Amino acid sequence: RQQVWTSLILMLMLMIGQFALFTYITPMLLEVTGLDESLIPWMLLLNGVGATIGVLVGGKLADWKLMPSLIVM
């Protein structure tokens, strides 16, 4: 049971981190980088696509060779 709880807590922390990123990235992109407001949705989309690709590639690498992929990630 401890492995299940550990996995759930890690997933919760991951989700909290992702939502925190969404909370702070828009003001940062607007104020710090001076990015145009119309480009914000595209940047968030790019973030989501990159995260999806990272999960898929990371999963394939972990299935192929676990320890080297953990070192790389």
C-alpha cells in the first residue's frame, strides 16, 4: 500500500506544480519578456505539446532501458 500512496502523492505534487506554472507563466511572459498578449495561448499550447512529447519519449526510453533513461531525465 505504501507504493500506491507514494505514487499518488507524487502525482499530486506533479499536478500542483503544473497548475502553478500555468498561474505564473502568463504574467511572466507578458511583463518580463514583453511578449504580445495574442501569443500567450500559443506558448501554452507549445508547453502542452512539449510535455506530451516528453512523456511519450520518456515512457519509451524507460521501457527500453530504465536506468540510463532515469540518469538522462
